[in-house]
Amino acid sequence: MKRRTTGNFALYDVTYADGSRTSNRKVPNAALEGPEGASVAQAVIAAQDRELALASGRDRGEIVSVSRVRGS
């Protein structure tokens, strides 16, 4: 069985406005401390997407939802 967590990260599945999805996006647990877990995770993933878009020249689009992967 695959490990669901890697080090100090939580894993999230992301759905975008165009209907595409990505799985197992890593968000540092240190960023998730506090009551705003999902909104902070969404902000961290959006920042990761911006960095990837700058490097690749392809925008991921708007994030519609994030959901934590069970067991992470």
C-alpha cells in the first residue's frame, strides 16, 4: 500500500473551474495550523499553481474546491 503522507505534508485533491482535477497535492502541515485549514490549503495550492504557470507558461485556472485526502 502506498504511503498517504510524505514527511510533514497533507495531501489534497483539487478541482478547477474547467472541470479538471489534480490529486495528492502537497501542502505543508505547518501552514495548516489553525481553524482555517481548507482555505489556507487552497491559498498554498494557488501559489504553487502560479509558480508552475510562470515556469511552464500555462495557467491552471481558478480553483473551485480542495478536499483533503483521507489518511493524510
